[in-house]
Amino acid sequence: MERALSATELLQRLPHRHPFVLLDGLHSIDPGVSGVGIKNISISDPVFAGHFPGRPIYPGVMMIEAAAQACGVIGTFTDDVDGDQASIGYLATVKRFAFKELVIPGDQLQIQCRRHVSVGSLIEFKCTLTVGRKTVAEGSLAISVGHGDKQ
């Protein structure tokens, strides 16, 4: 059964806090397998204060982090969220990420993540980031599933 999470529900599952919670929502979640993250690119995002003045471009490294947050939630998704999450996904590797188009304020970034392979506590995801029908970036991320509480 597919699931969806609002921004508020994501805060229950991510260890990040403002200004580093990059997802605005996550939908089409097939726990442990796939999902689609949403990041609304806004001129008020703190990163635009310096990247770049007069020509705001959303940084590729921030796109990778947004994808990693989506993969972390997908890879550790359970129906039980009681304040002490049993596991957290940590970004372990970034492979062959290619950036094809600029992402600017006003864009809505859709982050499609699908599990490719799992070995032990590592889960590798293939990620495709799109704006509208255009692929703006793609590559692979590995998430290491660890245990700990959110603080």
C-alpha cells in the first residue's frame, strides 16, 4: 500500500531541523523500496543569500542532500513513529550524480528514489530529480541504516 507524508510528518522521521530539512513532502512511498520526494524551490531558501547573488541557482549538493533525506525516510519507513525512531538513514556514498539543467526559484523538484541493491545495513537507491518533465539530475546514493534517537 502506497503512503504519503506531509512536511509535519517528515519532521517526526528526520533528524534534521530548520534550515536543513529540505523536503516539503514525500508521496508514493513503498516502504523500503521507493518514493517521490517534493522540494519547493523558494527564493526565501537561505542558500540563495549567497548562491548566487543576482542569479539564484539551487546548488547540486543541496539536491543530493534532499534526495538523501528522501532515501533515508524510504529506507527506514515504519508505521510506528513514537518519538524515538528505531533507525535513521545516514548518507554513505554518492555515485555518478550528473546535473543536466539549472534549478531556480519557483521550480518544484520531484525526487524519485528506487532501491537498487541492499547489502547489510547499506541500501543503494537510484535517484532521478525532475522539474516538470525535465530531468535535472540523476545518480545513485547509498544510505547506511543506523540506530539512534532523534534530538
